[in-house]
Amino acid sequence: MNRIFAGKIQADHGQFLIYAAGSGAGEALPDWTEEEHGEKGYMANGSAIGLLVYGGTSLYWLEVYLHDNLPTFEECDRVLAFNLEIASGKLIISDIFNACSDEGAINLLVEAGSYVVYILGYNLVYGNDIYDGLFTEMYKLSAEELDKEIDRELEKRTDIERYEIILVSGKTQIEGAIKGENYMGGIEPDRHQ
Amino acid sequence: MSVHPQSACHMVEAWAGAGSENNPRGNYLPLRPHLVTIDRKGNENDVRRNASVAPFKCNSAIDDRDEYPLAVFEENKKKASIKCVKKKDNRGSGSQVGKQINGQNFYGATPNPYGYLEDGSVVEMVVRE
């Protein structure tokens, strides 16, 4: 398994997008106001995927991998799978405000082709985000120190909400949640206590 | 914004200088602006903002912290009003504003005729019936 990205993703308004550059991005994605998407916590249209997070913060640790085979899912709470055509060879993962057609917050080069995008969510408990950590003390740091400290904290804190995206070449017959409950049904907050 | 009534209501309250009672950034003053300046990069780099809203607690199973002006606008910096609103409302309104400033279509809203708006562009926030 080849890791191609590790760092924080900014999930403004509790969401981020995954799409192929030049595909029209979120243009065709509907809005979360539509009951079905808000309840599931995701939406996808073949060229873009929208995902809602559980936490109230905007910052989450994210790792992206290229994988030859179907990954294992034992340790994560939820797995979503979607077909994604990356004809441009550029995968974009972005908050909603920086999501342009050809560029976003995170831009990754991959071999052009059809992929199955597996999104693995860990520690999906409402409110289980970095606010439970050391933010009050961190706030005394300079902006640059704070940025580095938050990166370190997010990477280290394997007990809080975090995500992995695994790209596997090919297509899947089953899209949507293949492990985990529907988003708004939620996982009980005391599950991890 | 009326498809997202709580976010719209918060916006109107913020214009009037109101806010939630336990808002750590202060209530009732200053008045928050209708005209706001797009600052995507400033938002992306402003991890301090995430820390600054931490003391403001909402029921995380139900609500998000809604900010006005939105974090993507320069006028947000240390001066935003914060209010707990339903997750669905907050996330839907954020998605709508994102699409509008990026020149993408959004159902039920007037398309932005100028397409993608660069950082530094000033936009007027309005609430539609």
C-alpha cells in the first residue's frame, strides 16, 4: 500500500469533497438539504463525492493510499465506496470553498483511469474531535507554531475522528456505505467510552 | 438562504448586532456587515480560528457552530458572531455559499453571473424569502 498523502483536511461547514480535476467538481452535486443525503452523510455522482464529518471542528487527520487490492476494514467504524473516474490523473480533496474545477486544497497526481474510492472513518462519535484536546493551551502559540502543533496533535491522536482514503484501480458493483450505520443515525456517543 | 432558515436567521441577527447569549466574541456589538470580502487562503491558513471558537459549546450530536460572517470571508477574523444551529442547516448553507462564490449552480438560487470569484472580491449577503 503506497501512501500518497498525510496531513490535515479542513472540513469547513462539516464537509469535504473528493473529485477528479476537470470533471465539473461539485457542480452536479446536490445540496445537503435534500433529506436523503443529509441522513446518509454522503453523496456522489460518479465524478465527485461529498462527505459530512461527525465533529464540530474543521480539522481532521487524513491519509490517502494507493492500493492494489481491496483493503481490510476491521478497525474503522465506517467504510464508504464509490466509483470515481479520474481521466485527468489529478485527484482533488478539498473544503467547499477552495473546490475549483482544476484545483483544491489537496491536489494529488495519480495514473489516469477508473478507481474505487474507499473512505474509511475512524472514531466516528459526535464531538470526538480536536476540541477535546489541548486547544486552550495551544491558543497561546503563534499561528505558525499552532499550525505545526495541530498537525502533530492530529497525527498523534488516533483516538479522535480521522479518515483514510484508499484508491483501488477498477470498479465496484456496490457503492455507498459498505460498513457502518447511516450518518444521521449515528454511532452512540458512549460507544468508545 | 431561506432553505436554511436557522443560518439565515443568524445572519439577520448578526447584521443587527445580536447573537447568542454565551457568545465568547461578544453580543450585540459590533454590527456584522452585509458586504464581505472573499479570503479563501486566509481561511485555509487560519487554524487559530478553530481554536478561538473552541470555548463555544454546542450539542455536537445535533448542532454545529454557525459563524457569521462565514470563515471564508475576511470580516470573520476574530469578529464573527457564533450561534448553534442544526447541522443540516449549517452544512447546507455553507455548501450553498461555497457553490455561489465558486460560480457553480445551486438549485433554487440565482446563479452568480460572474462565475468564479477571486479572493478579494466583495459580495453582498442577502436572505431570500
